[in-house]
Amino acid sequence: MLETELAVATVKIVLDVLDKVTGGALEEVGTQLLQYLKTKLQGTLKLDKVREDPALLRATVLDRALEDKRFKSDLEQLVLKFQKLESNTAKTIQNNQSGVNINAENSNVVGQQFFRNQQ
């Protein structure tokens, strides 16, 4: 992953975690990413200021990823883990009149019900 993509993805995840828009496994991995950044950027950046200035975190992560390949690799693993979990999470499920539930994310039929026309 390019360092710029890594920085952008990191900021998105941090904002999601800080705004509590994740849950379950996503929240767990997001929290791990946040803790990793707190440890590695200690003294460099206050993560509680990210909501006010996300560009500062993006620039800090970009600089650090360009300088420190281990940092980049570790952070990349956390970001990819988060993104994989996020993509496996069903985003939209539609319940039709016909009783067929469609997972719009993967276009899978989740369940189907049949009704008789009573006349």
C-alpha cells in the first residue's frame, strides 16, 4: 500500500473509532490501531486533536511511514485487517414484499418466504 493511501485510511479508521461508528470486531481492530498510534506517536501528536485537524494526523503518518518501514508495515497490517473486516460486514439488507431478503452488498438471497393467495 502506498504511504499516502495508508495515511488516508488510517485517518478514516481513527475518526470512525473516535466517533464510535464501528462495533464488534471492527471496533476491536480500530482500537488496536489507535493504541498502536498512541504508542508510536507519543509526544509527536495528540490523537484527541484528530477531529479538529485530520490533515495533521495524515501528514504525521505519511512522514513516519516514509521514514520507518517497520511502522509502515505494522500499521498497514492493522489497516488491512480493519478494511477486510469492514468489507465482510453486510452493509445493506433489503426486505421485499415477496419476502426475499437481499444482501445488496453481495447480491445473495438471505431468506425466502412464500405466501398463498387466499381468495
